[in-house]
Amino acid sequence: MTQRITNNRPRQIALAALFAALYAVGVTGLAPISFQAYQVRVADCLLPLSILFGPAAIFGLTLGTFVGNLLSSPFGAIDIVGGTIANFIATYLAWQIGRRRFSGAWFAGTVEEVIVITLIVGSYLSYLLAIPIWLGWSGVLVGEVVAVNVGGYLLLNGVYRAFGGRLPAKGRMGLQKPTNP
């Protein structure tokens, strides 16, 4: 059963909707700490799940970013579009890295997510807040390391173990068993 968790279209759509809702609620519910020069966007701990759930997580988290930023961001269109693009690129690349199945692929995927989000979001935050770019990058970097590299990596391993480590080798949605979680 766990091997077929995302092998049909209704489940893919349901998973994408679930990821979108969880992310949007996480951003709006924790808005005071999600939109600052130094921020910890707790909802970003969901991003590494794109490594396991592939396109369903990628599209769901991208939609959730758009909705969460639309409802809560004090920075307007730049944050709505920029944050959405950053999370799409980060989750897609993490999924691609995870599919390579090398030792440490999951961790490499989370590091890539942190780098992409830090560079994109930190850059436009430095412009919007009129602060030096290094300050924008460092503020986002600290929060992303906490949310993605610590919280997200733990969540990724927990979800994998909850499925008994028996996710399919190459499912339609990108679910895969890594060589070294």
C-alpha cells in the first residue's frame, strides 16, 4: 500500500492540496516571524518533503507559498512572486538531487533549498528593507538553516520512517528509497 501512495491522479491532487494548505496556514499563522529581515519561516520545514513526494509536494508547496504570501506578506507583489519562484526552484532542485540516490542526497537537497531561498529572498528583502545585501542574506540564511536543514530534515526522515522505509524506488510522483537517508 505505501508503495502506491501517490500512483494515481486523485491522490496526487489531494497531496498537492494538503501541502498547499499546510504551508499557507503555517505562513499566515506564524506571520510575525515569517516576514522580517531575520525570519524563521517554520512552514519551510515542509520543503524537504519534495524529495519524497516529488511533483505533488513541489506544486502544492508552490501554491501554498503564493497563498500564504498573498494573505500575509507586508512586502506585496515582490514577495508574493519572488517567494513563490524561490520555493518552486528550491523544491524542484531538491527533488532532482534526491532522485540521484547518492549517499547524503537528502542533506544535499536541503542545503540546496537553503542556498536558493537565501539568495533569492535575501536579495529582494535587502532591496525592500533598504539594508545591505549581506544582512538580507544572513537573516534569511539563519532562519532557513533552522527551518529546512534542522526541522525539515528531521521531518523528512520521520515521514520516511513512518512509511517503514518502504517507499517505491521510482514512483510516478518521485517517491524513492535513498541509499542513505
